[in-house]
Amino acid sequence: MSEAELPRLVSRLRVDWLLRQVAAQGGFGAVLARGDAEAGAIAVVARSGGNEELLAPVLGAAGYEMVVMASGDAVPGWIERARRRDPDLWVIELDIPQAAQLVAQILSPG
């Protein structure tokens, strides 16, 4: 079975797995907003070294990729607007060095 034929993990399992990976690496992770357990998109507030970025999946030429959508003081406003438009959206917070790289590796939709 090719990678393209593999079923996509449901959102709840992807979130659980990411939180376990962060904990295993000595970081902290929490669910800020629960979305649809099966198919909700996942946005991540990544905190590292005093910086805060919000990453969300965006469709590009090569498929979906995690992209920085907001940083710093703009993060809460982005979350509020996004959850109003899409109540199925998951929002998780991670506090771990190089959080953005870990998120891209684990949550790259596909």
C-alpha cells in the first residue's frame, strides 16, 4: 500500500500523538480548544525561547503545509476569528524548543 493510499489518522489521534511526543521530549502541551474528533483541522500555538507563533495548515502547490499565521500579541485574535469561522478547529499549545519543526514533522497533513 502506498503512502497515498494510507488512511489519514483522525484529528483526535493526531493531537494525542503530538502531545505525547512533546511530553516524551520534556516539553509541555495542552489542548486550548477541542475541535471535531474525526476531521477537525489542527492549529498549534508554538512557544519556544520566549517566542510565540501560531501555525495552521494551508493548501499550497505541494499540498498542505503548516504555515505561521500569527505571532506574539496577534495569536489570541487569530484563534478567536478562526474558531468563529470553524468551530471544528482544534487549537493546541506546545512549549518545547523547536516546536515549529516538530509540528511540521508530525502534523503535515497528507
